[in-house]
Amino acid sequence: MLPMYLVKQNFNCKSIGNIEEHVRAELDKMGIQKKVFPGMKLCLPYGSRGFPYGVRVIRTIIETFKAWGADPFIIPAMGSHGGG
């Protein structure tokens, strides 16, 4: 029999405040806009399982990419639950 281990996770649960503003600031900080061109198709894999405020985050990313002239689209990213 394989050994089993007890694992404990601790998450820093600090409050972000305005999620949309924070997402835009992080995209700016990463310099992604320099790599996005008008008309560019961008695939965004997204799975919401266990991801609080995921819809707000992905919506903000899509709106930001569209404002930069890109054409983003979503594909499901659910691992084994999505058949993958």
C-alpha cells in the first residue's frame, strides 16, 4: 500500500477590494498589452471550479483585451471533468 500523508494548506485571504481594477492593474504590470495586436485572436482557457469571482475576473480580462483591439474567446478548462 502506498504511504498516505496529511497535507494542510493555509491561504492568505486578504481582501482585494475592486476586483476589476486589480485585474487591469495586474495585466498592465505584466506588460501584456505590448504583445497584443489589433485583430489578434486570443484563446482564454477558463474553468470556474473553486475560483471565487472567476466570472468577474475573466470578464475583465476579455473587456481589456477587446479594448486593446484583440478578439478573445473562451474555451472550457475543466481537466478530467470536462472530458480531457
